[in-house]
Amino acid sequence: MISFDLECGNEHRFEGIFRDYESFADQMARGMVTCPYCESGDIKRLFSGCSIQARPSTAAVIDRKSPNIFDMMRLVESYVKENFDNVGSDFAETARAIYYGAEEERNIYGQSTQEEIRELLDEGIHVLPLPSPGTAEN
């Protein structure tokens, strides 16, 4: 069975139910479809949204484990260690020196206190504290 939204020349809307599309086309061609309100034979098919009957699917099998937040933190830590200079506990002083042009500009990482980080941020020096995934995970 197939259902179509139809409209007559007098703008009466109604639904027509047919065995299949061929039956609909045949009845329309032979003038057998009329408006149930005014019996007009001037009928057109209206566009209506489609309905898709999806088959039930089996759960997708994921071959690899999706990374969690700690995996992502380890990736960031690894990238920083490979691509940035470790300045150790001199981080705040080195960041200032780079910011004010006393040292060559480069990417650095190291240790700093919360107070030192606040002071750097207050001076307009952009820093990003990164927790260690090992410490955060425990």
C-alpha cells in the first residue's frame, strides 16, 4: 500500500491510498481520482516528506579502543616533551624573559607555582598549566 497527499483544483486536501505507484498512475490517467469534498477531477499530488524504514542494524564493532581523556593528556604531554624546551623550575623567569625580548622566542615547559602562573597571566603572558596524566589519573 502507498499513500499520497492530494489536492483538487479547489484547494481541498485529502489522502489517497493505492496498492502501488502503478495503480495510482493508472487511476490518475483514467480520471478515476476525484476530490471527496467537491468531486473535482482536477487532482494533483502534493509533495510530502518521505518515510524511510531502516533495517535494524547490529552494533558496530570498534576495532580499536577510543581514547579517553587520560590518553589525550598523554599525547599532549608527549608532544610538548618532544617539541618544547624544558626549563625546569625556571619556567616563570624564562617565560618573562622571552615575553619581554631578553631571550630568543621559543616554546618552553617546566614547573611553576599557582602564584607564578597568576602573575604571568596578569602580565599578559599566555601560559597553559597542564596536569600530568599520571598524577591526574590517580
